[in-house]
Amino acid sequence: MNMRELGERIARARALVGRTQGSLGEALGLDRSAVSRIERGERKVGVTELLAIAETLGRPLAFFVAEPVPAVANRRRDGEHAHESNVLLDEELRSFSSDVQGLLDMGIIDAIDRESLALRTLHTHSDAEQAAGSVRERIGVERSAAIPDLGRFCEFLGLVTFAAALTREGPDGGCVEVGTEGAQLGVAVINGQAPSGRRRMTLAHELGHWLTGDAYDLESSFETERMLNSFAIHLLAPRAGVSGVWNKHDGWSKRDRAIAVGAEFRLSWSAAIGQLRNLDLITMTDYDSLSGNVPRQGEFAKLELVRRDEPAAPYLSPGFVSQVLRAYSTEDLTAERTLELLRGTMNKDDLPPIESMTIEHFRKSFAGHGS
């Protein structure tokens, strides 16, 4: 990496945490002009100095030195007006996808052949519903059941997830593809500070992008996004399951029955009543009367319903965490690098013990060395 690119990354990291050049310089023992020269690529940065910059700005070293993954694709709530939280999403996607690519290169995590899972382009709501059913069938989840751990479900399909702190009103999330043909992974970053139901819907939507093969599509059309939203809601709340919950509580008011559907499938209120309308279980008049009155926590408790939330920021796919910790246990990753990769989900005291070195591990360590 050249000095100019490094300087630009330092400037971005500094801006994201709201520090001035003078403030950063003071923390590093440098004057403001030295920081300015670094950011313009006019002054070389030593390893020790770069480590201090990374620590001061709260970024892993990989943020500054890793090769970027091309063509980051964002799915923003505020698509027309970029703002600071959009920049933060871009950076989280670049950083996380670079880490995933690095772990693939090291053989620490496994890729899949995306084409073996690929869905055809979704043109109709019927296509979307059928695709959602086939995906559930592939993973062995009943067509009527709720998906208990959506992050794990997505991971089985090759999509690794990080729920980041992108502010409550920030962008919903984004997705990229890493690896090479026949050995790829999808990488999703979602807003872990958004309401729980929206986090769940966003991740299901990003799974649709990954499975239909357009993770690199920077210009998804409105119709494409609409069909992927249809896929997401049918994946999370399938027709048979929603109808089953609705009919089970036929003695309740429509509002209480809708609350039961939302609780069972962990949906936002708008998604729950939207799916009920999609399935013709309520009328448009019912939808209008329900839409402006979001249920309170006490309404769930009154009906003896448990409202389960998706994991908030920071969250990482459990299989990804397991593979990183296994690599740490065999000393393929240092403690410092492991904690960087785990992105605040653990601290040093949480790390597992180092395993005893085995003959096989020594053999792998010395593979390729001359005799």
C-alpha cells in the first residue's frame, strides 16, 4: 500500500470518531502539521506509530493495511442522501469483508460454491415465496416454523454476519461477496442498533441478495428490492406458519392475533400486519386501523407471549466466532488479532486456553520448509 492510500485511511478513521488533526497529534506526541502530512501521504508512518494510531482511533490494524474488497454494495434506508452513518457502514463492510477474505486465505474459515445454492432471479411474489420455501427446505427448517437463530441459518448458506453499531436511525445494512469462483462467502453488515424486527428483516433481505448472486449490484432496481423484501418476509414468516398462528387464536381480536404472529416470527409490527395483508388474512381496512398503533410491551405480557429480540450490536455469526477461537487455541492467531476479529464481542479474559501442540500441528507449521 502506498503512503497516500494509508494517509487517506487514517483521515477517514479520524473523521469517523470526530477527532481533529490537532487532537490526534496530541495523543501521538506529534504536532498538527505532522498529522496533516501523514494524511496527505507526504510523511512515512512507522509500524509502532501506526499501531498507536490504530489504538487511538479504535480501529484494528487491518483497517489501515488490508487490501480492500472491491465493489461494496450498500442497502441504505436513506439512499438519496449520504451521511456520516452511511460512511460508517462502508467502512465496516470494507473492514469486515477484508478480515473474512484474510481468514479464507489462511484456511481458517471455509468457503462454499455459491452457484450450488443460487436462486434464479425473482420476478414475481410467487417466485419469492417458492424461493423462500426451497431455502428453508435446504437447511431442514419446516415450512411452517419460525427460524430461531437467523444468523446461524444464514451462515449455513454461506453468509457471514456482523451486527455493527450504525446508530438507531442509520442505514439498515449491506452485503459483499468475497473469495473466488467456486469458493466464496457472502459478508453482511447490518445495523445492530436498529429495532429488532428491522434487523431481522434486513438480514433476510441481504441473504436474498447473496443467494440471487447480486451482492456486487450497486444499482439494484426498485423492483429487485421489492422482490427481495417479498423473499425475506416469506422466509421469516411462511404462509403455513402465519396461518397456523392466526387460526390458533381465532377467539382473539384481530389486533391480538396480529401480535401473536409478530411474537412467534419475531417481526416488526409493520412486517407482521403487512404479511397478514399479503396472505389475505386481514383486509386493507384492518391493515389501516392497525398500522398506526404499535403494540406495547405490556400487550405481549398480557397475552403470555414472549417477545424475543435478535442479538444487538455487536454480534457475529456463531460459526465464524467458533472458527476464529479454534485458530487462536492452536496459536494460528494471536490474542490481539483474535480480539480484533471478534469486534468487541469478547475480551481477553473470555478467550479459551491454548491447546497443547500436536504432532499434526507441528507438521502443518513446518509444511513447505526445506529438510
